[in-house]
Amino acid sequence: MSGRVGAAAVGLILAAGVMGSLSFFVVDERRFALVMQFGEVRQVVTTPGLHVKVPLIQNVRFLDKRLLTIDTPDPERFITSEKKNVLVDHFVKWRIVDPKQYFVSLAGDELRARTRIMQTVNAALREEFGQRTVHDVVSGERDKVMEVVRQKVDRDARTFGVAIVDVRLKRVDLPAEVSESVYRRMEAERKRVANNLRSEGSADAERIRAEADRQREVILAEAYREAQRLRGEGDAAAARIFNEGAARDPEFFRFYRTLEAYREGLGRREDVLVLDASSDFFRYLKGVEQKRE
């Protein structure tokens, strides 16, 4: 009898343990928890930690709280306003913001959510690309396109409990069949610009060179004029000093000028003067000879 009571006690303890384990669940900080009862959401748990549910009647579904990414495996083709095809590689950042609405709308299926988001993104990109040129979507209005698409997709995603954080165009390329012609046109345009710049540079160089030559001539002329002025002033000062000295001692002045004449006329061996010995030119030499005698 006592054995049966012990077995029953052990059974009750085990049953209580099982029921207790079924009554608690742990929520990770990276997840939401939906407490379900007969297929309906009874509670949304957003705080991490240990929580309680009714065992056997309620069960728990977990949803990812983190920022999720949808990255296109291959570039997709869109048509611009110029009727040109472009290949676009893009990605989307999204997260669940209303777990209950997300579960009701998509049954908590992440694959369905990704499909719905990408359908909306493609439709928005197709509309925006169809209103813009290749230049606009490549560089001119690229940021604006991404923001407009994000807003459009976010409005739709909010209806099933999702927020679109960002839509990014990683790369916008031309298809291979049109890239070559576009590159040739771009090359011709760059060459035209280069030739224009080269022509403008040559014209500027000629203008600068002409201006430099003009300034050189002006500087040389002014320098020559200043040199002539200084030379004239120097000659005038020299003549004035010479005349003042000659006025003080005329005899010395005549002697000095005669010596200069001797040096100029008899300074070289090949110099020959034919003069009368009694000429006044030799008056100072005569005086030397008389002193020697």
C-alpha cells in the first residue's frame, strides 16, 4: 500500500514538474514572443526575460526583432524615361514593428514578408525610373529616388506590421548591348571638352606671353631711360667738377689735358705723329729736355 502511495507521489511530482516547465518560457532580447491560444494572439511579449503562460492551452511563437536585410541576388532590369534599359542592384533594410499585425497578415512567415516587400520595392522603382533619365538615376537624383521609394514601400509595409528602414541602390549599370555605344559617346564628349580646354589654355598662354613681353619692353625702356638720366647727371656733375678744377688752376688744367693728348696720341708703338718740333704740342716735353741739360 505504501509503495502505491509513494509511486503516486512521485507521479504527482513529475506531473507538477512537467506542468511547471510548460507554464514558463524565456524571451530573448532579439525576439518578440506571441502567446497563442487556439490560433489567436492573446499577448505580445516585447520585454526579454522569464514569462508565464497557461500550459497545454497556450503556446508561444517567436518573431525576430532585429534589423533584417533583403539583398537581390541578381541585378534587375528597369526602363528609364528615355526608354533605355538599366540594371539595378539594390537592397532593403526592414524590421517588424507590430508583431500582432505581422502575424495576422502574414501568419508570421518571413518568406511571405520578404516577397511582399520586394514586390512593392520593384513597383516603386519601376515607377521612379520611368520618370527619370539615365543621368538622374545614376548620379543626379539617386538619393531622391531611394528616399521616395523607401517612403512608398514603408506606407505599404506598415499595413502588415513592418517598417522599411532603408532602400539602397548599390549599383546602376547599363546592359552590355548598349554600354559600348554609351562609352563611345562619353569618350567623344570628354575629348571635345579636352580639346576646348586645350584651346582655351593655348589662348591664355599666348595672352600671358604677350603681356609678359609687353611688360618686359616697358621695364627695359624705363630702365634705359633711367640709366640715360643718371648718366647725363653723372656727366654733368663730372664736367662741372672738371670745370671748377680748371678754373682754380688753368695751367695745371692745360698740363693735364696735354698729358692726356700724349697718352692718346703716343700710347701705342704703331702710333705716328708728324709734327714740327717747335709745335706747341711738345711744349712740356721741351721743358723736360731743358731740365735734363
